[in-house]
Amino acid sequence: MVPTAAQQTIRFTLNGKPVEARILPHHNLVEMLQDFGLFGARESCGQGLCGCCTVLVNGNAVSGCLYLAAFIDGADVVTVEHLASAGTLSPVQEAFLETGAFQCGFCTPGFVLMVHQLLDRNPEPTEEDIRHYLSGNLCRCASYREIIQAVRSAAEKRKSCATG
Amino acid sequence: MMPFEIAEPRSLREAIGLLGRDDPSVRPIAGGTALMLMMKAGVFRPTRLVSLRSIEPAFARTTLGAEGELRIGALASLSSLEHSQAVLNGAPVIAKALRTLSNVRVRNVATVGGHLAHADPHMDLPPVLIALGARVSVLGPSCDRLIPVENLFAGYYETVLARDELIAELIVPPQGGRRAAYLKCTTRSADDWPALGVAVALDTDGTAVHEARIVISAATHKPTRPVAAEAILRDGISDAVLRRAGAAAAEEAGVISDTHGSAAYKRQLVRVYVERAVRAALAIPTGKQRRA
Amino acid sequence: MKTTTKETSQVGRSIPRLEAREKVTGRAEYIHNMRLPGMLYGKIFRSTLAHGRIRSIDVSAAAAVAGVHRVITAEDVKTVIPDPYYGPVFHDQPILAMDKVRHVGEPVAVVLASDPHVAEQAAQLIAADYEELPAVFDEVAATGSPVIVHEVLRPAGMFPDFKDLAGRKNTNLHLDFKLRRGDVETAFAAADHVFEHTFHTRQIMHTPLEPIVSLAESTDSSVTLYTASQMPSVVRMEIARLLAWPENRVRVRTAFLGGGFGAKTYIKVEALVTVCSLLTHLPVKISLTMEEQFYTITKHANTLRLKSGVTKDGRITSRLCEVWWNGGAYADIGPRLTQKSGFTAAGPYDIENVHIDSYAVYTNLPPAAGLRGFGIPTLTWAYESHTDLIARALNIDPLEFRRRNLLREGRPQATGTIMKDAAIDAVLERLAERMDWHAPFDRGSGVIRRGRGIAIGFKASISNTTSVAIVNACGDGSCSVYCNTVDMGQGSDTALAQIAAEALNIPAETIKVIHADTDVTPYDMGTLGSRSTFHMGQAVKLAAEDARDKLLALAAELGLPPETTPIAQIFRKKFGMQAGNVVGIGTFNPKSTQPDHATGLAENITPFWMIGGTGAEVEVDTETGHVRVTRLVNIADVGTPINPGIVDSQLSGAAMMQFGCTMSEGMEFDAGQVTNASLADYKIPGIRDMPDQIINEVVEARQDTGPYGAKGVGETGTFGVSPAITNAIHDAVGVRLTRLPVTPEAVYRALRAANNDALEEE
């Protein structure tokens, strides 16, 4: 027998706006975001290992495919779509674009969000810091070299924004 | 995944009441990273999950106790530990081990209590905590108890906890003057689960060793102390002693074959890594240029 | 005709990808994201047996689940398609298993529901009863095995040279390609030295991070497929053939692909979603999970035996190559690979006597086909390991040994085709320079030993294929390119825009490349085999030139100065307002000759050659067998690069992919079941696995027949990686790895064995 489940309503902040969602208890965060038309977080490996489903919850990067939607109730959720919502790319996005730090682009939102969090916590990471921080994100096109360059470039951009 | 019910108790006691002793389809969930994997794979099909996310916030705090011990709430996230000043001061080996534990996103969500209760032998913290002599306080419906982490694991993915018992707190004695290290060896990729974890904590004075604890994990069914190897270290540190200790640990650890490597190969890894871990703890250079 | 802002040549510019902004904002379109109103999700029920006769399938429990729309088996499929077998070389693969299952994971039934969780749970309630048959897994054993995977061969007819295989019975050997040049046996007898080595590889999974996905919607007379496919034109033809419909009733659309690497070629789940949609009259989407991909398409496991006769001064006089390709249960494009890559199995060397046997073999494993290199990285691994071993045995520097035997411009390749526009020597020489080959080298000390190795490989392009492109200039002078080349990360949208821009004399950034929609985009054989820059590039160039010539003629006819009038002004003069189009069309179909059936010889085997060389420096931990690649140097002949920045990232991306195949990737099986079918256990390279230093360089070269001198590049970086690393390990610690992947345990065991102290098995 396949049991049926009752829907529940959750309220949370999504990309700066208060929202409400009807969800089922076994749905994950990525599935719920799709109902909001947000596809930047995408399930790939399904095991939290590739980072394609990265979402920021209360300022922390999480694997959306391993996060129950029910646990989002009351939380502050930011997806990659929010970073350029004002029409301007964030310094990290700009750096990814300029260094060509992606090929197929499927893993890119995850990397971009992780780099945002990395630079928030550690504005001047060494290459070793970068490699450690991004070790849970996979890029099958292997743009890793360019991604490291992009992180360095983004760190510079953010520094000059802050001082300029 | 199949539908289930989620209960959101407001206290740890209430959570324990909701768990029940007999129904394996009811389980507590905290960060849920490991549980989600099991549910997605269909190896665990809950009827009810008891969420620990709304219990008393005190259970997510890390504080320094009266005797300098770290008191880490079971709901503390692994990343909160990684960046905790109390942990960096009191047990830097824990903070260092956390850096390569799974990945940032898992550490942001996974909790200390969940990490220990999951009892996956490939976890990185249990060997470190056992080496440091840490204990967990466990609450149950009738009695509460303190269990050394060393005695927490009953086997492969198995703890001594009853279904309606919950880890409330992790208590880590101060690292103090002890020199400690954790080395993780992966065989399939850098970001893999360990094929072998070796933690050591040494109470030393020059080359004399008063107390040595070695813990082998990942290559064994559960974290294991090779006591003969520990005894050898008490002979005092020298190249020959380290070699003997490594060999003894490889012999006694109960290494098993799995997808990370054959038992014969992993015994060799134990031999090498016990020696390297002791050298790392004591900051003795090895023949191997260390790569960060 | 003049445009406003062009300042530099459009070709040779490292502009960012045209779609860069969409990709960094998460807004790029993938089929993965698509949903249609009323859509059903399909979940596949798969065989748990490697080989068995289907007695019965019980879907009643699944069909009874609330929310299940329908459960479909082969019986239902036959009501829509009476002969539901597909495949590019053989019609061997049923849309759902009929009569037999031939590998674990073969689709047997599919559950359709509007909630994917319901479909997934219901699929677990299906029960199939099989009569278990003996199974065969090893590619060499399968050639003489009484276990027969397919009773009779049914060539598909797409490739005319396979027609003679029709009706061949009771064999797992479904293609044996032969090349016979000179007389190897006589040459072996006369040689000063004869060397023989055998190598093995394991099955590999492509692991595109966007798993295979297709969505179909249909009416009674038409079907539209939205599919993450590298081959929209071929999907259209094959679906039309299955349905016995004209092509124009099947519409195939693609978007950006989240990686392809050869996994998303020919038919994968397109036929299944089409049938499901026709049966339900609703849109149906099937998204494979990462695990399911391991059972859907892979790269061959191989056994390779090489034997060479060599003179005492280091000239290779003869080479015999026997290659077994483990094709799994369905041939897919494997036989083509067996032939097309097979003829290069002796390597880029000038060898008088060559004997090649390349065998495509059915087994009861998941199907295998091309993965970034179409077999070449595997062949290169074997012949460059073999070559290195010979050089070492003769005490000749590996670089010098290669120089003595190199296949140079103007010399005949093993097929007899004369080498042209193939910078093999330049690649080797630049590789030596970038590796500082003649400088002193730190060999390490203590438990860490250092070594270095080089390797060079080559590949023929896919031949006798066609690309068609349309260039459309609008009334305001903006231009679009219509083509079926699919951008799966290789940057084809950008490169093709640059080519069109060069011909039209406008900035590449202003051109739009229309993604495949077979109702409007013209035929192309497929985005594979590094063929797009060359083939589609040339078609786009022809189309753009056609449009340009028409615009120039129109300007002249209108009395406007043709070279200086902006496009928009030409239209305005012609129509009196912003209106109209000028459409240019280009078709490119470079001719080549197929290898002779008996000898494998051909005078013009390929439209162009790709050349790739790699050098590796490694550190080996002699106590654990861990290998760290500290430096990886990739040198390539890509002709004249269209976009040097994208070319550079293609080279390191390809090299890292093969790095994974070398160091960690390899599917493991238990009775045909994949025991590491997840990224938790099948480890692709992460950022911390990456070598400390990766250096890429393209040599000065020009492909005369290519668009603005360019040739393909997507696979070139893969060729030399595996042998460069195993040669470097040999250099460091004196042991030879003859199996991939090179796990630390394999290295450590080899070290112990070399020390006459073999490590016990368990």
C-alpha cells in the first residue's frame, strides 16, 4: 500500500519576499522551489554530493535535495535567482562570466552560491581554502581551474566594492 | 519517497515520549542529511518522523564547562563546531577534523547528535572523540545515562541506544596538554568517505608517553582501539616503536574489505597511517612531504 | 554591406559564451526544468536479472495505487509500434523488454502518474517472473560462449556498410573490423625484438550532471519531443521510422544540455516517452536518476592485446592489435566505434606492417557506446603504454623513440590514407618543450617518488556525415543561425556565432543561435565526435556567405554601395520600411571513403585528424600507492581556434574527464548488477583531485578544409592522459599498471609484486 499524505501550509521568506506554500511532508526543497518557477537549484546526484541543488537557508548553504520542504517553515530562503534580481550580476556571477568558469552550466548556480558563502565567511581565501570549500561541488565539464580563478577575481571585485 | 507524518515536539522530553520503544518506522530527525539518503534509497520508510528542530535551543549550544570540558548540545550543527572558539581552544583536533568531514552543506545541516547516532563507521568525529575520551549524555523515558563514545557503537550502523533514547549532549574533556591528530585516508577521490580514519591522542613528555589512545575507524565495523599498539607507544617514541605500533594496530584492528579496498591493503594503510598520525600529533617530520 | 561596430576579426576572439548570463543566474533553459500542463511522470520498472526469459509481468498492484494513471508494458507498446526495436546499427533494443531481459536495469514496464513519488512507489509494486538464463559478462569469453545475447542480428540500414551482417546467427560477435597492411608475421620473424602486452579497462559512466531526460506530447497525428539529446535530427528520423510516420510529423526540440559526452546520443528514453504519450494522450516526462544512468549508457570495457616487432635501433616494423569491446546487451553505436576507432589502434606511428582485429561483442551488461573520444582514449592508453614499455626495454628515451617512429605529414596511415593537416610532430615537440623534457628532473626521495611520462594520440573524424544550416537576416540587420547543433557545454552556440559573424562582418554577440527545433532547424547528423566546429561550422559559414552574397546582390540591384551599406538600410530601401528577410543556406558533406571490408584500407578515411598529446608529472607514495598528478600538460592540434578561451577550457575539461577514467572511475558488477551506481561510490574528479597545475597549448596549425582553418576539439584533450599518467608512474617507481583505473591499491599491489612480496588477496 502506498499511504496518502495530508498537505500542509508553510510560510517563509523566499528571495526577500514573504510567501506561502502548500507542501507534502515527503517533498524536498528543490521540488518546492520548482512550484515557484525557480529551477536554478536542480537535483542531479540526489545525494548531496554534487552541489547542483545548493540553496541558502537562513544564510547557510544546504543541499536542497536532502532538505525536507516542511523544515523551511519560518526560514529565510535565497536561491541563485535572487543574486541578480536587481538586474545587475553579483561580483561572483560577474567573475564566473568573465573567467568562463563553466561549460554546460548545470552545476554553476551551486558553485556561485557556495562561492558567495565562502567569500562572506572568508573574504581572502587561499587556493587551498577554495579547494576545501568547494570539494562538495562537482563539475563534470571540469571547469575547476577557471572556477578557482573566478573565486580570486570575485574576491578582488568584492574588496574593491567594499573599499570603493 | 513515501508520505509520512512529521511531529514537532517543543522539548527533548516530549520528543522522547513521541518515539516509543517498539516501532522501527518512527525515528527522530534533526539535520536529516543521513536519514534523507536512507529514505530516498527506500531503505527506511517512516510512518512518523519526530523532528528535533523545535526543541529547547539550549541543546544546540556549545559551552565550556567548569572543568574546562566542552559541552556540546546534540543539536549543534557540525559547522557551528567547526567555527566555535570554544572548540578551537579546547579541542583543536575536532575543528581540524571537521574541515574535511563530508562537505560544507552537510556540515551546515547535520548535527552532532545525529552524526553519532547514525553510527556509520565512516564518520570522522567518532574516532577523534573516542581518542579524547568524550562521553554522551543520553536521555530516555525512564532513566538518563552517560555513555563513553567508545561504548556507544554496537556494530555496523548500530548503537547501544534504545529507540526512545536520545543523545542530549556531548561532553569532551579538555585536550589540555595532550597532543592529538586525526588523519583521513581516501582511496577513490579526495572528497570520498574515508577508507581509513586514524585518531590519536597522546599524553607525552618529550619522547616519553604517559598515555596513548589510538582509534581506527572506517576500515572496521565500528571505531576500534588497538590497545596493543597503544601499549607499544608507551615504550617511548622512536622510529622503531612507531613501526611496531603501526604493525600491531594493523594486526589487531579487525580490518574488513569493502569498496574502498581489500582488507590486506587497508591493513597496510593502518600500518602507515598509525605511524603518520602519531608523527602528525607530535609534529615529527615524516619521509613524506606533507601536502595540505 | 557594412555594419556598425565590428573592430576586429570575429574568429580568434575569446569572447564569453553568448549564454553566459543565463548560466550564472540559473536561468538557462534545460529540458530538466520543463513541465507541461497535465503532464505525467514515468517511472521505469527495471530488470533485476542479467539474462532471463520473461514468463509474466504482474502490474496489478501498481495499477491499483491511487494516483497511478496507467502502467505500460511491451504489450501496450506493440499496439502503437508493432516492431518496437531501435538502434543505429542494429534494431536490437526493444522500447520495453520483450520476451527476454538482457541486462540488469533493462526497462520492463513504466508507471505513469501525475505525482512522481506515486509513480516511483507504484513501480516498486510490479512483479516480474523470469526463467533465469546463464549470462555472459566478459568480452573475450563472450566471443566463444554458448550463451547468446541476441539470437539473430538485424542491421539497421542507417550505415550501408553493415548490411552484410544481416541474418548472422548465434554469435555475440556483432562486428569484426579487420585491417591488414603488409605481413606482420614475416616482420615479427625478422625483427630484432618482439614485445607483447595486454591491457584492460572497465566500464565507465558518462555522468552528465543533467541526467537523461525526455518529454513527449502528442496528438493523433503528431508528436513533439522535448529531449536532452545531442542528435535531434536522428531522434526525429528514428521516432518517425518506429511510428511509420513521415519525418515532418515528429518535432524534436532541445535546450542547453547539462553535459552530454556521448550519453545523450541516438535513442535513450525518447521512444518510451513517445509511446507513453500516444497511449495516454497526455504529455509524459521521464527523468532518469543518476543511478538509472548507469544502466542506460556507458563506455566500453576493453581487453587490448598489442604485439610489436622492433629493430635494434628502435624502428617499429610491425604491430598487431587485437581489441575486444564489451558492448553490453545492446549495440547502440558500438559497432561503428569498433570500426571507426579500430583502424587507429596501432597509434600515430609509421609502421610498415599492421594487423588489426577489432571486435564488438554483446554481453549481459548495460549497453556501451562512445564517451568523449569514441574509444580513442582507450586505444591510446594501450598503444602508448606499449610504446613506452618498448622504449624502456630498449633503453631509448621515450620521446626519442616516438620521434623515430612518428607518422609524419605526407606518409600513409595504417589504412593507407595519406596524412594531411595533422600536426603530430608539432604536438610531440611542443609537449617535450612544455614538459622541459631535457631539463634535470627531481625524482623525489624517501617514500615519495616522482616520475613523468608523455603520450600522444590521434583520431579520425566521423566521416560521410552532413550538416545543414540556415542564416536569416532580419529587417533591422540582426541575424540568427538555425541549426541542429546542440550546445551541451562545448560552446557551439558561441563558436558558430563567431563563424557566421566573420562571414557577415558583424559582431558575434549580436547573432542569435536558434536551438534545435526540427520543425524549423535543418538536418544535422549530430553533436558528437568533435564534428560540429568543422562540419556545422562549415555549413554555417556557407549559409552566412550565401546570405551575405544575396544581401550584396540586393544592395547592388538597389543601387546602394554594396560594401558599405548597413543591412537594415538595404531592407529599408527594398521594402520601404523595416521588413523582410534574407535567408542563406549552407550544406556541408565532406566526402571520404569507407574502409575496404577485407583489408580495412581506404584512401581517404577522414575529413580531418585530431591530434592530442599529454604529459604528466606524478608523485607516488610508495607506502600506500597514492598517486598525485602534480602537473598535466595538454598539447593539441585544433587547427586555428575559433575561440581560444573556450578551446582552452575544452582541453582541460576533456583531460580531467579522462583523468577520472584513469584514476578512479570504473563500474563494478555483481552478477551484472552495478555495485557502485551512485556518486557516493563512483567517484568522478572533484576540485581537490585536480592536478596542482594544468597547462594547455594549441600548436600553430591550420585545417585547410575547415571553417577559417578550424577543426574539432571536444575530445582531443582526452587522448594522451591515461598513458601519460601510467608512463609517469612507471618512471617514478618502476611498475607498470595494465588495468584502469589506477587505484592506490592497484599501485601498491604492483609495488609489492615487483618486490617479490605480493600482498595477499584479502
